[in-house]
Amino acid sequence: MGTKIIGVGSYIPVNIAKNKDFGNHDFFNEDGTKFSNENDVIIEKFKAITGIAERRYLEENFVTSDMALIAAERAIENAGIDKETLDYIIVAQNYGDVKHNDLQSDTVPSLASRVKHKLKIKNPYCVGYDLLFGCPGWVEGMIQAHAYIKSGMAKRCLVIGAEALSRVVDPHDRDSMIYSDGAGATIVEATDDNTAGFLAHKSATFAYDEVNFIFFGETNNQEITEKRRYIKMYGRKIYNFALTNVPEAMKVTLDESGLAIGELKKVFIHQANEKMDEAIIKRFYKLYDMEAPEFVLPMSINTLGNSSVATVPTLYDLVLQGKIENHEVNKGDLIMFASVGAGMNINAILYRV
């Protein structure tokens, strides 16, 4: 039994934060010293490295589960299914529901349970749970759904990636400009066509040296006495780790399928950093002594930023809707979903549309 995607939906917040909106921020280093450069220089360098010109923030009266709900409703509508036929609702997230200007994150009940409640699903055998796996959470949720279907434990699953990173960033940390909000969802179901759908996948967790590459810490502005903790990361370590390990994981996935790299049409990779993603793709193809083809790598980070678990499903939805220039997906295309994130976790799925 195989697994195929039958519906896709996403929610992209309407609030746009442009790079210039950070012009009045006070940025500090980890040791509490202020950046020596003016903000316009900081922002210009940031744009050159990350490719991010703007990002999206959710509305003040929204929380993560609200975005997840909208993405789920759109995926269900796109699939044309009865929501009562869902066997699992898997929500990939990392920080729960954080209200605007609130220090507390709500993780109970699970976001999956909240989404099921808001969808008004009555079927008690539709099981909902959350998945904490860093940025690769949606990809991992898809792999778990595939495992349920392949084992006969499920016939149809809803997999959501939703995150509101704007609620957990330190405004005095330059890295805060990277993060954004959003949600993407997919409906997957069983298929007896073993030539389409999931063809291969691979996951890995590197925790011996890498476990604290992303962590929670206090604000860089040491004049603030409030002991709230924010998401922090060692960006250079993550960058080097990703360039070393992600191309190899992608290669293992493709090689296990027995298919040729020349068949690969698109790689939907986690939108973490434009330069990093481009370098990963170049190294991936170099493992096959090839140059990366033009238009193999759709990107949304320049306008949407890094929304963690939401980047891959929202990007896929945008391409399917024809909203990413020079990119389209057609029936029969061989594509790959890939991600890297906290932990350090890596995963990839080879998929035939």
C-alpha cells in the first residue's frame, strides 16, 4: 500500500513586515554589546546573506492553531473529502499557541486536538497529536502518515505544519529578522499505485554535538530585566552542518528509490536561508557530478521569510497554484521534499506526483 497527496492548503498571514521596518530596532550581540554598524548596513548585509526582503506575521487576534485550521480547511476542500473520514490529524509545531504580548505558551490541549475541535469532527477514532521535530516537522509528519497508511493503521491523514515564530523571537537579536509565521496542510491517503506517491524517504537526528545549535535564551539586551526566554541559534554552525549533511541525506533517499537524478523535476526544501538552500542543492547535484539545473529550486523565503514547519507545505501549495514564477508541478513529475532543523534533524521524501 502506498501514499499519495490528494489535497493541499495553506494560510499566509496578511501582515507584511519589510526589512525597512527594522530600521529603528536596537540590535545587540550575544554578549550584550550593541552592533557597531548602523541598522541600514545590518539590514543590507542580512538581505545579501538570507535573501529575505520581507516576512509575514499573523494577526494579533490569531494563534498558531487558527492558522492551522484555515490551512486544514483549504486542504480538505481541495481534496473534496468528508472530514469525518480522517484517521489521523498530525500537527507539526514547536511552540504551541502563544497569544500576542503573552509570555505563556499554551501546549495543552494539543494543537491537533484544537484543530479537530474547530473542524467539528465528531469521529472519536480520528486521532490528533502534535509533532515536535524542529523545522523538518511537516516532512516528518508526512513520513509518519505514510507509515500509518503502509501498515494498514490508517487510510487517510491530515498533516499540518504551523508556526508563529514572531511570538517567540527576541526583537534585539538580529536573527529575529529571519523568522515569520504561516501554516500549510496536506491530505494524504492510501493508494495501490506503487508507481506514484511516496517512493522513498529518510530521516536522521544528529544529537551528539549538535543538540544545542538551537535553544531558548534571554534577550541580548541586558538592560531588560524581564526573564522571558526567546528562540536562539548558532547560525554559522547550523549553516555548516546543513551543507555537510543535507545533500548526503537527499542522495541516500534518491539512491534507495533506484531512480536517476535526471528525472528529478523539483526540490521543495525548507526555506531557511536563500544562500544556504542554493548551496545545498549545488552540493547535492555535485554528488552526482552534475550542475544543478535551472528552475529546480522554487523559493519563497524572499517574501515569506522562514516560517519553520510551514515553509515546505506552503511553498508546495504556492507552486501548485501557479504563484511562484517559472515553477510548476505536473502529474508524473518526480519531486523531493527536504528539510533540516533543530536537533539537528534532517529528512527527505521522494515523491511522484
